[in-house]
Amino acid sequence: MPRSPVSPPLLLDIDAFDEDWGAQSTAPVSQPLPLLTREGVVSVAQHGQRLDAWLVSLAGEFSRSHLKGLIDAGCVRVDGKLADSPSRKVSSGQQVWVELRPTAQSQAFVAEPMVLPIVFEDEHLLVINKAAGMVVHPAAAHWNGTLMNGLLAHHAGAVNLPRAGIVHRLDKDTSGLMVVGKTLEAVTALSRAIADRVVKRQYVALVHGTVADAFAVEASIGRDPASRVKMAVLASGKSARTDVRCLGRVVLDEDHPNGPIRRAFSAVECTLHTGRTHQIRVHMASRKHPLVADAVYGGSPALGLTRQALHAYRLAFDHPITGKALQFESPLPDDLAQAWGRLQMANQKPLTGA
């Protein structure tokens, strides 16, 4: 099916802590934007249903009101013809096609009860210790089961907030601390604090190679012109700075089918001064120290890890309403703690730091 002429640019499935969240890249990219679609056939039991109601059975991750909006926007076709009304009745055997457009509107998605790893909550905000593997906001290939779906079920006010109160993000496979607003006043103040760079964000990472004791990476970051899933150090990108402090280094022999391989690893603390998409991952890779198990940026698996070795362990900010200074710390999750333990044993002395 052709793309509707009124379709906006699709948002990319890059889920990162990014103060430019929502900004569209103007950099040329060689790959075409993917068309996100779904198709289905009306069953005998569904004969006579309203089109918008039937679409809920095809794309239940979205609210009925959002699906109605897709019909009105020309994103739905029935037997190849543009659907003219959400209230039209469907007939058994008809084939329905829909273009699924990403959106930041909380009302577009359904609430999904889930256990949220909350470390702090009051009437204005909550702080969450996100697990690796959890997507923050619905996007391509991850329309449900996200933190946003959980927030919509957690408190009634989330549906009236932009992105259910989410003011920053972590990559899907990055674990650690996030703050979420529960009121419009809190969301506005937290967003301003992030933009003003007064929210302190510190991470622990395990990287390949032997790093210096301390250094800063100041290198602009933009969309990689050769890949839509990557960022890159680009002169035309936006300014970015990461301070890096070495917590420990080790050289160890790892088992390999062709015999042991000697490899060097470092544990580092990274402090963000800006919040560009994939900033730590890009900056460390640019210094030839990619994160362990970060396949996107050249970090091979090691130390038993199957996801990028990055954890947001410290988050500090002033409460957006009371002004009270708040600081939260999160211990390493099990997979990173086990990898950290392997480094400690190989080093035969405790690694210092977080």
C-alpha cells in the first residue's frame, strides 16, 4: 500500500537519555524510512462491527480514539480503498490495512498494569530503577509492555501528561535510574532542569581496553549518515561532553574455541554534561573503548554479558516543587555485578568506585 501523503516522518526506535528527545534529524541517511503497517481479514464473527472497533482487535496496543484518528488521517484502507469513516461497518472477508504512526500522545496507548521498580514517589514525581530490556516509550516493534504503558496504569493523571510524564529516557538495554513527573507542573520543571543541565547523571560502564585515569570527551554527536540505528561523532552534530573516571583496569584470559584470548577491560564512571542520544556509547567507542557487549558500536560480548554494560547508578536533582535536593543511587544489577566480580577476581584486589 502507498504511504498516505499526510504521513509525518516516523520517529526512530532509538530509546536513549536525550535532551533533544523528539527532535528530527536533518542529516541525509541512505536507508529509506520503514513503513510500519499491519493487515488483517475480517472474520465471520466480526461481520458488521464498526471499523474503529474492529481495528482494536488488530492493533490492541493503541486506544480506540487513536485508531479513529488514523482512519481520519487516511492511514486505513479496506480492500485497497481509503476508509472514509470510523463508523463504517466491516464485512466478513474484507482485508483491512493500517499504517501505524508513532506518537508521543499518552491517550494513544493503553494502560498495562505491571510492577514498576519505584525507589521514590510522592504526589509530584517518582524515581524508577529501570531494568535492562524495558523500553521506555512505545515505538516501532515495541508498541506495548513499555514503561509508558505501566505509568498509564499506575496513576490516573498520567494520561493527561505528555508521554505520561516521562521527561528523559534510557536505552532499552541500559539499566538504572529515571525520574518521571506526575503533574504538569513537575513535568515542566523537570524538563527545564534537564535542558538547563542541572540534573546530575552518572553511569557505570565496563569497556574494552585500558583507559586513562581521567579524561573528558568533547565531541559533537549527530545521526550516523550511514545507519538509522546509530549516532556518530560528527562536526555537524550537537555539542556533547562526557567526563570519564577510571574505576579499575584488568587484563584476563578468556576461554575461546581456539585457545584463551588475552583481553583488557576497564570499569569507568561517566558523568554527562549533555544528554545526546547514545552519548556515552558513542563517546567511548570514538576513543576505541566501546562498551562491552555493545554490538551497535563495536563492543564484542565478554564477561558473560549479552547487553551493553551500562548502568545509570546515580541521579541527583532539586525537587521541582519543594526545591529539596534529592539524590538516588542504584546498585549494579546482577549481570553487571557478576561481570564486575570477574574483574575483581582477576585483579585480585577490589575495584574502587561505585
